[in-house]
Amino acid sequence: MTNFYITYEEPLKGKCFTEKQMKEVYRDLADKNEYPTFDIWFSDMLKSGVYLNG
């Protein structure tokens, strides 16, 4: 079963992503100075509620 993640924050508000797509979001949009790795970014996004496991 594939996990999906949804966000209600701009610029991706209302969109749903697989974990593979989340890696693309990280690559394209994350601040690499604040989040040097995908795992750190992904964990923080889930903890803060920016992305929800849907």
C-alpha cells in the first residue's frame, strides 16, 4: 500500500503526493541550508503538520 501526503500550505495547497513525489518536492522547494537531507526535512514537515499522512 502506498502512503500519500497532503498539504494545505501554499504553493502546493490541496495537492497529494507519494513519498517518491515528496522527494521531488524536497529537491525543488526545500531550503537545503535549513534541511540538508530529505529525511530531516520530511520528518519536520510531518511533525509540524505542513504535510499530513492521508
